[in-house]
Amino acid sequence: MHCTPCFSFQHLKEAVSSALRSFAAQGVQTAAFPAVGTGGLKYDTNSVADTMVDAMTSYFQSAGGTTIQKVYIVVYYDDELCYKV
């Protein structure tokens, strides 16, 4: 995933969903995502987390069967606010 200044929460949701579909097609069992947009773009950490979790929830509810068993959202250790989310 690559972020640009034209980042939006809808783009984030679509990117997470697309990545999960791609991972499942490849037989991936564990996936990890960075907390996209919370660094240099300074997007609200709660909104980013909510959007990513919503995308993941939608994917798993609609996927039927999938190889993916675990998904992690990775946060930068020094980003205390993001870590608390």
C-alpha cells in the first residue's frame, strides 16, 4: 500500500479489502498492515483504526472461506497516541 496526499478513508478501506483478497488468493494465513496515514499525513488515529477494522470485518463477513487466520495492525512504537488506539 502506498499513501499519497490524496489519501481518503474510502481509499484506505478499498486498499485494505483489496490486499486481503490478494493475500487470500495467494494462500496467506497471516497479514500485517501499517497504521496508514497516521504518520506524515497526520490522519486521526481513531478514524484510521476504525476504517481499517471496518474493512477487515466486512472482508471476513463476506469472504465465506478464506485462508487468512490472523491480521495485525502495526503501529510505530514511538507513536504513543496511535499505540493507545
